[in-house]
Amino acid sequence: MRQPWIHKGKTDFWFILFPTFFVLGIVIFFHEWLLQIQDKYSFYTWLFLIVFIDVAHVYSTLFKTYFVKSEFLNNKKLYVGLPVFCFLVGLILYGLGSNVFWSVLAYIAVFHFIRQQYGFLRLYARREDKTKINRYSDALIIYAATIYPMLYWFFSSPREYNWFVENEFYRYESGFLIQIITLVYVLIVLYYVFRTLYCYFKTDYFNIPKNLIIIGTLLSWFLGIVYYNNDLVFTLLNVVSHGIPYIALIYLKEINMKSNQELGILFHFKNLKGIFFFLFIVTVIAFFEEFLWEILIWKENFNSKLITIEWQFLVVPLLTVPQFTHYLLDGFIWKNNH
């Protein structure tokens, strides 16, 4: 059985699989250096990690949905109704308090990040035998790799990082529960290792991309949340491992691998210049959104007195619509790609 690359071995490796291991290497070998960067260059880390990767990956979804005429017309109710739904839900949640709003959004974001890893795993396992034991084993290891670190976060003492804001997750400190979930986690990882070796010796086949997704997820989530207790390390591993592969997947599957007839006007993006134009568009939109967040709400990297505190009940849910929509929309647009 040949390797189940999404596009080609080289492009999959460099743009979907490698980013996670590259940033893991930076974290492991240059950890002390990262601490200095966090203190001295917070603006640049915000610009590169949050704007150019995290927020940009949200807007890359446009090239699979709103920018594709046939796709938009076929699912017009969903693409128009979902942002409205997200805005109205955001208004209700923010009306219950900003803590409630950010807490709900954080849990949805965590679920979205977990499901993306499962989604990549399913893409790379699509040619394997779809037996229950295979699907359950894959699901068990990828969910253990992501859920265990989150449970560790919930049950441990306060961490030096947040997903969005402070006190967004319900926490219950318990060393005993940490010991229990750690034991379960270790047993699941050992099961994955021994089962993978058994299947390899039995079939003489090793699914390289699927196992790289699993190993990368295990390492990045464990080191980013459990082992290191640092805001920049968490953000680096969280954002790069999630955002860059997603942007690459959008370009490869939705632009590069489609015919000019399918792409319509988007066929102009199907070359080297098109790649840069694609990245330019998503980063410009991302910067514009984050600039609005900065001058209207956060006022950390840019400052403005354009808006007073009483308008946040409207502005915050409105600015969150693209992100909130992205979280929910992902569950629809990728469900038939596994």
C-alpha cells in the first residue's frame, strides 16, 4: 500500500507535517531564548503568531466557502445564517457576562483544535481498512493526546498561560485525579506503540503521515500544556501546529488540486504568484481584524479612545463572528473529506 499523501509526499511533509516538529525543535533547544523573546519582543510574537498564523488560518477558510461561487450557492443558507447565529449567540453570552462569553468560546475553541487533529488523522487513514478496531484505536490515541493535557490543565495549579483570557476554564485542583489520568494516558500511549509495531510486523506497512500526525500531536500538546508552563511556548506550539497545516490544506485541496473549471476566478491563485497572493489576502484581512480588536478592545499593541466600555457588549460579539463561525463551520465543510 502506498503512502496516503493528501497532495504529494514533499508538500505534505514540509507544509502539513513538518511545522509541528520544527516548532518543537525550537521549543526544546531554544527554550531559554524564547523566554527573552517573550519579554522583549511581544509585539512581534503577537504579529507573527496571532495575526499571520492564527487569525490568518481562520480567513483561509474563505477559499473553501464564501469565495467559491458554486459552493456558496449550494450552501447559501448555511453560509449566511451561521454568522448571524454566531453573532446572536455571542450577544446572549456576553449579556450573561464577559467571563461566560470567553469561557464558552474557549471550550468551543478547544473542541475545534482537538477535532482538527482527528480530522487530519482520518485523512491520512482513509486508505486503511475501516474496521472498528482501527478506527477506535486511532480515535483513542488522538483524543488521549489532546484531552489529557487539557484535563491536566483543569486539575493542576494555575498555569502561566490562557487560551483567551484569565479564569476561562472551570478548574478543580486535584493531585489524585492528575495521577489517575496520567496513568490512563501512559497506558494508551503504550497501547498505541505496541499496536503500531504489531501492525507493522504483520503487514510490513507503516503509515508515515498518519503516525507523524499522532506523534506530533502527542509531543506538541504534552510539551505545550503539561511540561512547559510558559505563555509563549504554549502559543507557539498551539498556533503553529494548528494554523500552518490548516492553511496548507486549504491551498492544496481547494486551489492546487482543483481544475480551472472548478476554481472559476480563483484559478489565478494556481501558480507561485498565486500562493503569495493567497497568503497576502488572508494576512491582510487578519491584520485588519486584529487591528480592530486592538484599538477597540485590548489596547495592548495599539491604543485608541474611539470607543467606551459600554459598547463592548456589541463590539466583542461582532468581532468574534469570523472566529466563532470558523469553529462551527469546520464541522460541516470537512465531514465528507475523510
